[in-house]
Amino acid sequence: MTSAPAALRRPAVGYARGEPSAGAGAWWLAATALVLAASVMFSRYLIPDSFYDLYAGRYIVANGIPHLNVVTVAAHGTAWTDQQWLAQVLYYLAWLAGGYRLLAALSAVLVTSGFAVLAGLMIRRGVPPTRAFAWTLVAFAVCIGNTGIRAQSFAYPALAVTLWLLLEDKTAALPRPRTWLLIPVLVLWANTHGSVLLGAGLVVGYAGQRSVRALISRGPTCAAAYLALACFAALTVVCTPYGIGVMSYYLRFASDPALRQNVAEWARPSPLQPVSWSFFAAAALVAGCLVVAWRRGARPDPLLATFAVISLALALTAVRNQAWFGFCGSLVAADTLARASGARVPVLSRGFRGVVLGVLGALALISLASLAVTSDGQFYSQTPVQPIGVAAVAAERDGPARVLGDDDSGTAILWLYPALIGRVGFDHRFEQYTPAELSAYVDFLFVRGPRWQRVTRGYTIIVASRRHPPLVRALARLPGWRVSYDGVTGVVLTRR
């Protein structure tokens, strides 16, 4: 149980004094078990992203790759570039095969695999196992809030494998055969989540730098090989059913200030936001550890430092990018400290390792067992199911009726009641809407400004979750509307 896998027993740098490498396998398993237990917990309820992935996966299985939006009223007829189509199809197939429990298990395993690879990479590079355990948990803490059932779960193992392959290649004269595995990893990533731009950028930058260095040192064969790697990596971004057209989708994100102004996860992180506390704490911890290591004579690996700086810059632009710094920041801090002179790690007995592994392993098994018996009601615990059902019945009675849901109900309606596709105002694809449409919808959600209700024009049914108390109170006083359902989880209003 405590013997390490072969790939984890061969440190690239050498362990700091105090702890033998014999405990590497145990601490790696302990970190994996703890992350798995936490990931299962976060996967036991559905969020708007989950509903979007499910209804989009169902739509693709039935109709093929979408190109035109026929789902929502506000964006009807606009281009639909569903870049993460493969993640959605896989999630939907998992739901078909095993319901929400298998869906949640798939998401939790994807998230866990990313951190398992990260922990293994740290140990392989000579980070003492107890520190690899601790830094893996730091990385996971930064990602909390982004580990639910969503397409982003596919990006965690993709990023970790990309970092591993690049760091393993840096000492080679030519790209190693396994380095070319980066290309299929990036292609898979390009069809499951948009963060492939980060992965492809890291590979292109690394390969381009190696190519230039080879040219300077008059190594044309090496330069050509790395230039080819850079070109193939760049092309992976467009290896989707949308081809080069996917770039316009990414450009819309980059050039849309309405997303940053109106959508919390696209806003810049702030120390005042609870969702960013772990990020700022981790950034301060990483900086402090690098200073300590520097004073002890250790310098960060240039390649790792570059990855950390890039991921930090991205994290400072949007809350949802914080996760990538969790990986790169923890890795560079752990790696640099491991090479610092005078670094000591307490010796922990085999018995203690066994207790830790046993407790965390049992916790992981208990979490999986609880997932196996989790009811559908638990998965819907954040969803106003009863108001959605009332609204759906009312809409089906009135054929032309259009439904305006809030962010907790709009996307869920499309999954739970597919007959209403094309008659629901907005879903969670905020990039689909013009700045004016998005601003009007967000004003409605937060009762912001004197014209907050302007988005209700053209709708005959409104669904609002009690997770938005100001909206519920404002709707009850809205002229021309009456409350037709008032429940514990939300309200439904219809036009008088």
C-alpha cells in the first residue's frame, strides 16, 4: 500500500533532508483520496453549467453539431459555436448510462485525475511527499468553486499532463516521442473546454523558444522539430467541427467588456470576494515561499516560473482563471523549495502514513458510497424545481407563451422540459447575447436601475428563485403581473 508507483520513485532533483522516498506512494494516494472525496461532495448538486452541458449534449446527440441558436428567445438565430461539444456529449451519455450519479462520478474523477497528476509530477521532480501532499491541497483550494459538474472538469487533467510533458522534455536535445502526445491532448482539450488556449499557448511558447535556441546554436534538425511541434500545437485550437471559425468565438470573449461587467466569474478577482480568498492566500503563500527559497540559494526553474507568471496574469483578469494559477503556482513553489539549501522535512513514521492514508481512503470510499445512493432530489437541491414545473405546465397550456427565468431556473428549464426549447428567454451562455441584452438581463436579476424590468417585455411567464430575495420582492410589486405560484424555492408570475 505504501510502495510508490515506478514513475513516482525516481526524483529528478533529490529529496530534501528528512524524509525517504519510500512514503511517496502513500502520500500520493492520500492526496488523491482527499481530492476525490471533496470533488464528490461538490458534484452532488447541479449548477447552471451542468444543465447547459446536459441539454446541449442531448441536442447534439439528436441533431448533430449546432451552428445556429434555436434554444433561447434572446439569442434566437445567432451563431452557436459550441466549442465544448465533446464534453457535453460525454456528460449526456454518462447520464443516459447511469443517471446523475454516474454523471457526478465522471466529473469528480476528471477533477481528481488532474490533481493526482499534479501530485505525481511534484514527487517526480523531487518534492518531499508530505510537501507534495500539502501543495496539492493548496492547488485544490484555489480551484474550489470551479469543481462542480461542468465542462471545465475536463481541463484539469489536460493541463496537468501538458505541464508534465513539457517539463520532462526540457532536458532533451530533440522532442522526445512522448512529447508528441501533447498534440492529441490538446486536440481533446480543444473540443472539451476553451482553456485550451492556455495549454496551446504554453506549448507554442515552449517549442518556439527551443526552436530559436536551436537555430542560434546551429542545430537545424532540432530547430525544425520544435518548430513543427509549435505549429501543430497552434493548429490544435482549430481542430474542432468549427475549424478556423472557432477563433471568432474566442475573440468575442476577449473583446466583450459586458461579460466582465455583468458576470461574476468573468470579473477581475478582488480580496473582498469570498470566491477569491483562497486565490489571494495561495498567491501570497507562493510568493513568500519563493522568497524563502531564494534566500537559501534556490532559484525557480525558468520554465516553471514562466508558467506561473502567465497563469497569475490570467488569474488577475478573471475569477474563472484562478484555477490555472493553483496548478502552476503550487508547482513552482513546491519545486523551488525542494531545491533550497537547509530545507528540512520532518520524518513521519510508516505507521502515521498508514493512518493518514487509511482515514483519507475511507473518506473517499464513504463519499463514493454516499454518491451511489444520492437521490435526484439532492442533485436538484440548488434548483427551484417546483416553480419550474408550474411555469412549464402554464407554458404548455398557452402555446405561444414565453418564459423568462432567472439564472437558477432558465437553463434548468431547457434540460427538464425540452418542449420549451425556443421559448425560454436566457440560458447560461452569456457570450451569446449582445452587451445590451446581457446588461438588461443582469439589471433584471439584481433589480438594478430604474428600468430593471425592461427585459420582461414579450414574456408572459416569469420564474424566480428565492436565492434572489430582492428580485422576488420586486416582482411581487411589478404592475401588470400577478403571482400565480409562491413556494419555498421560488415564485411564478403571469401577466394579468
